[in-house]
Amino acid sequence: MKTILKTAVTSTLIFFLSSISLYAGNSLQDKIQTALKSSPHVAEKQIDKLITSYIWLAKEENLSINREILLAVITKSDLPDKKAFRFEIEALYAKRLLKFEQAKRYILSALDETPQENPRFIKLLRILAFIDTDLENYMRAMESYLIIEKQLQSKQDTSKLILNYANIADLYIKSSLYKEAIEALDTAHHLAVQQGREQMQLLVYENKATAYFHLNNLDSLNYYAAKVSHIRFANAGNVHRLKYMILLLKKDKRSIDEIKALVDNANDPEKLYTYLQFARAYLLFDQTEKAREIALKLLSSADLKNLGYMRGKLFNIVGDTYAKEKRFALAAQYYKKATDQAAVNTVKTMKTGSILNYLKYDEIKKKYVVAQENLQMRQNYFMLCMVVASMIILAFIFLYRSLKMKKKYDELMFNKLNSEISFINSHEIRGYLSNILGIIMVIKMSEDRKETYLEFEQALFDSAENLDNSIQNIAKKLNDKA
């Protein structure tokens, strides 16, 4: 009877859950179809939101069906970027299942399909940084974040820039660079206050609380956790996370219940790190078998075999569980594995370099670029000064030559005028004057002056008139010259 009742209840639950999934699927399909009826630009934005809601933030039991519906509808659509959307869906789906290598292959394919000028390029690059962080490729993740930072600064997109600084801080925390994480969060907080964005401030407070947890600073952790609790839209999962952090530092056993609540939350984006803290909490309160069970389960996962730093921490936890049980031979084996993994991690760091070295290189590179720009600016200024000076010198040369030519021209014109006046003076004025003087002389020498005057009157008048015309001609030429 009990078996029959159990079977009936199980069947009912399966039917109920299937109905819910089918309803959710139909709802998702309708939303996609509605989005696709919009203009391409609006449709892409809506599809982007649906992917975030139904893959990135969806419950694990709905992930598979949501993925199938999204892929089926988008594949049949006329969206210009449908290949990039399909790769993005596959990448996020694989990431949710902790299949990070597979997720990276998909997101790189999505980036290959998306031009850099496309607004979605930054989002895809951010997802690549998340996946590289999960894969412990911290240098590559930082490269992606710095590219995003430069693009957002050029676009003056402060909201996304704040988010990027928070993501950089998360990367620092996972690299055990907690002071650097706090500095990045201080920058993000300064921008968030300027913008008056309470939600962005919440993100900063949550990340600062996490950094101070790793620094074992209970007072600062309490301070920022209190700030988070006063913000109305604080995420329930993050509230549980901050609670277990506070309780762990207080060595309060209730921290296990808070972590368990977070583990049961399918939407936890930090599931792997939550499981790590879960194992540490069990170890702290001497529940060694449970701590070891979680650590060994994670170590056995094929998807996590390349996560050297995570595996090193898990080997240490397993070794600590055996040490607490005074099973020192087994403890030594796992400590040896942890030591070997640390050696591999050190070699990897030596080959790829640390984030701080990369940032120092990037800082020096920026200074070099600025110095080059300043040098180029100075060279350009010097060239400009040289051009201006050359133009001034040329202007003076042209002015000098013009003045010299004008002087020469004036001399030529004066000589010409002088020649013309000399000609008039010698040929015209002297001639007419000689005529007048000759007539007067004849009149004086004649016996009958009156009769002689009357005879030469017209000739005298003509000579005087011609003399006057010649003098006026000279005056006119002198006036023209003036």
C-alpha cells in the first residue's frame, strides 16, 4: 500500500512539474515570437533579456527545455545575429552546468560572429571574462576586462563601467588580491555615488563584504552587510551569502544552514565557490565526512580537472579532514597532492605571469602611450612653429622684394616722367617761348609797331596758348605722379 501511494504521489509530482515546465516553455515561446515581431534592433534587445532570464538566471530543472525552445525559435528566425545568439545560449548553458571549456568554445564562436562595433560585443566579452575566471585563466580575464573598460570609457557609459570595476574586483578576490579588489570597488563606488545609482552601490557593498570576509575582517564585513540589508532590492541569495560569511567568521554553526540554503538555490552564479565554502564549514565544525564528500565529488568532476587552484584547495580540505580524524597516512597523501598541484600552479604562473605583473605592464604601456602622444604633440607644435616662422620669414622676404620692386618701379616712372617733362620743356615750351620772344623782338624793331603787332597778333596769341597748354600738361603729369 505504501509503495502504491508513493508511486502515485511521485507520478502526480512528475505530471505537475512537467505541466509547469510546459507552461513555462509555452510562455517563453510566446515571448520570443512577440520579440521577433519587433524591429531587428528592438528584437535583439528583447531576445538578449530572454536569454539572461531563461538561461543565465533560470532554475536548473528548466534549463534544458528553455535552451531547446530558444535555439529552435531563434534558428528559424530572420535575426541577423542568430548564429551569435545560438552560440551565446550554448555558452551560458554549458557554464551553468560547470562545463567551462565547452562554454569557452561557444562564447569565442559568438565573438567571432559579432563585429566589435556591435553593442553586444561588450556583453559577450564580459561572458568570456567570467568563463576565463572560472577556468582560472585570470590573465586572459583581466585582458578582456581592460578592453571592456577602454571601450566603455570612450562611450562614456558609466553604469556599465561601474559593473566592469565590480567584475574586476571579483577577479581580484578569486586571485586572492583582496586589497586590489577593494581599490577597484572604491573606484566603482565613487562613480556609483556620482550617478546616484543605488543598485550599483549594492553591487559594490556586496563585493566589499566578500573581500573583507577573505581578509577575516569581521567589523568591515558587518558594516557592508548592514548596508546591503538596508537596500530594498537586495538579492535573497546574496543575503544568505553574507550571513554565512559573518557566521563563519564568528565560528557559528548556523553558517552551515545559510550555505545549504544557498546551495539549494539553483540561481546561485557562484555555485562552485559556494560548495568550497560548504566543505570548509563542515570541516570547521568537525563534520569531516560531509566536508570530504563534497571535496571528493568536486575533484572527481571531469569538468573541473583543469582548475589547478581550486583543486589545490580541495586537496587541502581532504587532507585536513583526514588529519582531524588522525588518519595521518591518508592526510599525507592529499597534502602531497596539494603540494604537487601548487608546484604546477607556480609553473603556470611563471609561464603566464601574474595579474599584478600584467597590470604593471599595462600601466607602463599606458604611460608610454601618453609619453608618445606628448612627444608627438611637442613635435607637432615644433613643426607648427617652424611652419609659422617660415611663413613669417617668407612674408618679410616678399614684402622686402615688393618694396624693392616698388622703389625700382617708382624710379623708372620718375625717370620716364623726367624724360617726358624734359622733352616738353626742350621741344614745346622753349619753342613756343622762342616764338613769343621773336615776335616781340620784331615788334620792337619795326618802325610802325602798331601795324606790326596787328600783323603778328594771331601768331603771338597761338604761341601763348600753346605755351599754356604745355605748362598744363606738365602740371597734369606731376599731379598724376603724386
